Amino acid sequence: MVTGAVAGGVLGAVAPEAARSAEVLGELWIRMLRMLVVPLIVASIIQGVGSLGDIRQLGKLGGATVTYYLTTSGLAIVLGMILVSLIKPGVGADIAAAVAPSGAEAVVDIGWLDLIKGFVSQNLFASASQGELLPLVIFSLAFGAALTTVGENGRLVLNFFEGVFGAIMKLVHLVMWVGPIGVFGLVAGRLANAGGLDGIIALLVGLGLFTITVLLGLAIHAGIILGLILHFGGQRNPLTYVRALGAALTSAFATASSSATLPLTIEGVERAGVRSRSSRFVLPVGATVNMDGSALYEAVAAVFIAQAWGIELSVGALLVLSVVATVSAIGAAGIPEAGLVTMVVVLQAVGLPLEGLGL
């Protein structure tokens, strides 16, 4: 991806006419990603909820676990939105000129009444074709939960959606494999339209601030918010946990997958004094439905793209963004490169241009 972006930037600077022709490669890549959004979000949420087992049997531990994961994801998203609103990495006429197509919508305004009505669709197929993702998310959550309560027949349907999700992820990996070509086309076209080198410099400054915003948010969330929850809620020493989870943290950085790191994580928390009954239920659920870091990144990235395009997001749009960013992680958690795919879902849910992925 980085190579594609650099090559696109160079082409946009030295050969603007050729770069404008290459932009079609980026548009094709965006179309491929958009094509996968609806089946991905439906299948991932249904199989993710189904993996929890019969929701009627979750009990106190299960309910507390799901509530905790939703809460920490929500806190991560709110933190990301606060930081990106304060730092404003995408604000600036130069960045907007470098990346924004003409005629971009100035305001994405979702009123409270529209927001409430948007939770339910009169026609799911119409919502799917029009890119209305919020009702699809709500239906998929409810449908997945219902399937866990109908015994063997429900298990058969869940197996079907697990197969669909696996097939969609194969297509996602194929699309990601050609991603550098798509990013090359997007960056080349945008910078050619912005006038070459000046656009590159403005964009690099904005992206640098964006990177700082994300890293700062991750540091605050992991080091302060989760640390405080562990200290006051779990009555544990955060430093003891960090030492016990050293191998798991190293594996997480190396594999970029919480699922691949799960055995080491279980071993580490049990070494830190957590009962096996709790660790062997809570951690597998987290590897399936929880991605605080990706949720924070997606919130920051969505607002950054809106700033770069000169688009104002209403409170309702920010709320939709928060809900979709939280829920879209279900089922996709633990999968390398899933963050970029769920980013497509988040952008489309609030009507932001998918061309922003080229940033």
C-alpha cells in the first residue's frame, strides 16, 4: 500500500496527464470494495453473534462480558472523535484541494427523527441496494441472536453464513492483494488534480497529523482508560498484567491478529491470577467481537476524511458512525486487514466518499 501511494504521488507530481488516466485503477478498486460491503457486513455480524452460543444461556458472566466489550469500544470511538476534532488533521484548504473532488457535499446531516427511523427498514433489499447499512446492521444482530435460540435448524443456517463469510473474506484478500494498484491510481489522480508537489507536501502534513492522532488515541486508550478500568474495576496492578502478557503482546504486533494470539493471551492472564473459567470464556469472545483499536482508528479516519473533503458531520451522523464502527467489528475482529474493509462500511454508512481510502 505504501509503495503504491508513493508511486502514485511521484506520477502525480511528474506526469499529471498520465496520472489522471491512472485514476480509473483506483475507481475500479473502490467499486470492488463497495461490491463486498453488504454481504460482508451481514455475514460477519450474523456469524459473529452466532459464535456466542444461545444468548439465553449467556448468564451473568456472558452479559457482563458483552457489555464490557461494547463499552470499551464506545469509549475508544468517543476518544478518537474528541482527539480528531481537537487536532483537526484534515482541516486546511490545501489538503482539501489535494484530495477532494469538486462538488463534494458540504454537510452530512442526519436528524434525530431520521436516525430513529433509520434503525428499521421497510425493505431490506432496497436498503442493501441503496447503501443504507444501519438497518442491515440492526437486522443482522437480531437475526444472528434469533438463530442461536432455535436449536439444530439455527445451527445449519449459522453454518451457511460462516461459509459465506469465509468466501467473502477470500474475495477481500484478493481485493487487498491488488490494493497497491488501486491506491496508486487514487493518489496519482488526486495529486495530479491538485498540482503535483504542492499537493504531496500538504497531504503528507495532514497524514502525519492523522497518524499522530491515531497513535495518541491508542496510547491513551490502552495505557490510561483500560489501565484505570483494570485498576479500579478489576483490583489488579496494570504493570503486573503488562509483564505477564509480554509474549502475547509481541505475538499481537507480529501477527496483527487477536485470534492468532489467543492461546498466549489466555496463558498470560492466567499467569497474572485470572481464573481459567473466566479467561477461557471472556477472551475467545473478545477475539470474536472486540476491536477497540480498529474502532478508534475508523472513527478518526472517517472524521479526517470528512475534514479533508470539507464535509461537516452532524451529531446524528457522528452517532451513526459510532454505532456502525462498533458493530461492524463483530465477526471481523481478529482478522488481519479487516480494519480497512470495515472502514468501507463506516464511510458508506454516513455517506462519505470511499475515495478517502486512498489517503
